[in-house]
Amino acid sequence: MNIIVIGAGIAGLTTAFNLAHHGANVTLMEQGNIPHDRASSFDQHRIIRHFYPDSEAYGRLVEQALAAWNRLWRRIGRIHFAETGVLAISTEAGDWSDRSRGALERIGIAYESWSQADLQARLPQLSLPDHATGVFTPSGGALFADRICTDLARNLRHNAVDLLPKHRVVEIETETGRVVTESGEAFKGDQILIAGGAWIGKVVPALAAKITTYRQAVLYLTAPPQWEAAWRQSPVIVDFGGASGAYALPPVNGSDLKIAVPAHRRLGDPDKDRSLDFDEAETILNYLRGDLVDVDQYRQLYLKTCFYTFAPEDRFQLHREGRLIAYSGCSGHGFKFGALAGEMLAEVLLGKADADQVGRVLGGY
Ligand SMILES: Cc1cc2nc3c(=O)[nH]c(=O)nc-3n(C[C@H](O)[C@H](O)[C@H](O)COP(=O)(O)OP(=O)(O)OC[C@H]3O[C@@H](n4cnc5c(N)ncnc54)[C@H](O)[C@@H]3O)c2cc1C
């Protein structure tokens, strides 16, 4: 069976990886390089956490996601994960972090409640309000996303997957399985998967109607010397409290300290809106100005633009049409499920699993 996978982000790479291990004949087509540094999946790290205040189904699915990553580490012979633990800071009753506590309780994930004094003792680099509290899970942490994508691409090359970088697909005939690229080349697949990230709506109109694409920039920093050790020992901080949704990944396993602010986003097109604003680092840092001690001593390393697709209720979308499966797994939380999605999508493409059923699992139902 010939299977064409379009898109070399985490979903396309892991699906191709699983298909190759099942002995399928796989072609991976990507408009950029493989891996692609402009894919949403290509950044130093992504968070894996059980915190899902508004979806017990996704919270529970994280256990399966962790198991799938463990299977992947065994198969590629490397672990690209640091289990730092994950902390959410609550500054108001009923905020995201506070609601996460109840959700963790309901799905049976072990957590600790930290007082303001605990927070201050463990994270002296932060300056938090007196009423701040913390919810900490020892499980979860940082997945080293660009290293995962790079290793997967290398593995695919060794496993004789036909890698076609610089092949932008412009048309998919869902009934015949014919795929046409921008340069006019045509390919034929028995089954086709497109996992096109923020570009998917350009080729799959049925998904364009369901997703909204946002541009976001994340900021990499060096902490001042007095706080370097504290940051190296820090858990992932998935939420600083407040409405901005600001979060931080610590500089672990050779990675850099990153902060990002979901509220700092705007509608965008991944082909057009990549340039940075003149004062963008300052804008991002300002969201955390009250939370970081010695904030003006942090040194900017670099900024990276990245694109999200958001779907209603932040659910991943799986659309089947003839020979085509279109998967949009983002809404800002899709990387952690990348290994699991790759296993499940491969089973669907091989006819071993039902697309609707897998769509429901990955859709968080
Ligand atoms: C700032 C930011 C922070 C995030 N943080 C987290 C987090 O902490 N935890 C988490 O779990 N998730 C997080 N996410 C979400 C996660 O990064 C995405 O859900 C995931 O990377 C999506 O992977 P993907 O393979 O579906 O898409 P992508 O990684 O975008 O890959 C799609 C690929 O398809 C290619 N492509 C598209 N169209 C075509 C075409 N027509 N022809 C050929 N190639 C094509 C693209 O070039 C691209 O390489 C975050 C996202 C962003 C933007």
C-alpha cells in the first residue's frame, strides 16, 4: 500500500514513522525542509502537562500520551523529555490554575498544593502576590520538540521513507488519491494524510471553515547570574496566574529559558506574518514585569514566531474524505499528543482503526 503523508511537523513525522515500522510504502511531502523550522512543532520545547481545567478527556489522555512517548524513546534509542514537574500559579479563586486543581483531583493525578511561602522558597526568582498559591504535579515537563523532529526525520531516512522536501501540495483529489504540487508534479497514494498545521486550511477547505490561525511570538532569555541556578531547578510554570496565560519553560538539558504569553497573539497567515515587531521582546516581558525579580537584568537571546490553529472548544479535528485523512491537532496543545496521534493515525491509514473513533479520542470526547 502506498501512503502519502503531507506535512513534516510532529503529526506527519510520527505517523510516517509508525507507518514505516508497519512496513508500509511511505512518501513524506513537505513544503519546506525536513524537519521544517517554520512548523509549529519546531521550537526548543513544548510542555506536556495533565492540567486541563476544562477537559477531563484530554487530561486523561495525557497518560496515554506519556506512554506513547515512552514507546517512541525506546524505538529511537533516545529520550527527549525532562520530567521537571509542572506548576500552575493561582492568584484568584476560579482562575485557570485553581480550576486545574479540581480537574486533577477528578482524573486522579497526584498533585501538591503550595502556599505562597512554598512558592517563594522554591522559586526565589519570582515575586508573587501574598495570596498566590501553587498547584504542582511531579509528572509532566518539557519535550524537546526540535530534537524530536530532527531525530524522527533521521530515522525516516534510515528506514527508506521517501522524503520529499520543498514539495508544496496545492491539490488533493480525494477520490482518486492524486496529489499535485506547486511545480505541477503529480503523485498517487492509496491513502493520504495531511497534517498541515497552520497551512491546512489552504488545501482542505472543509477544515478552513473550522479553524482560526493566530500568530504568536515566544521569547528566549538568559537569566541574570543570581537566578540561573533557581531557573535550572524550576519546574515548567504552565501558568503565572492572571488573564494573560503567561508561562515559562526552564533552561534544562541544554535548552534555554523561554517565556510566552498566549494573550500576546493576533490573527495571522503563516506565509506572510513572520516579521517581528520593533519592541516585541519588551512587550512580552512586560506581561511578566511584576512576576520576575530583577526583570531588567534578563538578557534577550532571540524571539521566534509561531502559528497556532484554534478549533472550537480547542478540539483536534480529524476529517475523512475519500482517500484523504486531514488532521489538525493544535489549539495550542497538540505537541504533547504527537507520539500518540502518530500511532493512531497510522492505524487509521492502514485500515486497522476506525477514523471516526480515533477522531473522537483525539477530539477529546
Ligand atoms: C507558541 C506555541 C506554543 C505551543 N505550546 C505547546 C505546548 O506547550 N504543548 C503542546 O502540547 N503543544 C503546544 N503547541 C501546539 C503544538 O506546537 C502544535 O499542536 C503541533 O506542533 C502541531 O503539529 P503539526 O504536525 O500538526 O503541525 P506543524 O508542526 O505546523 O507541521 C505542519 C507541517 O506541514 C507542512 N505543510 C503544510 N501544508 C503543506 C502543503 N500544502 N504541502 C506540503 N507541506 C505542507 C508545513 O510546512 C509544516 O512543516 C504550541 C504551539 C505554539 C504555536
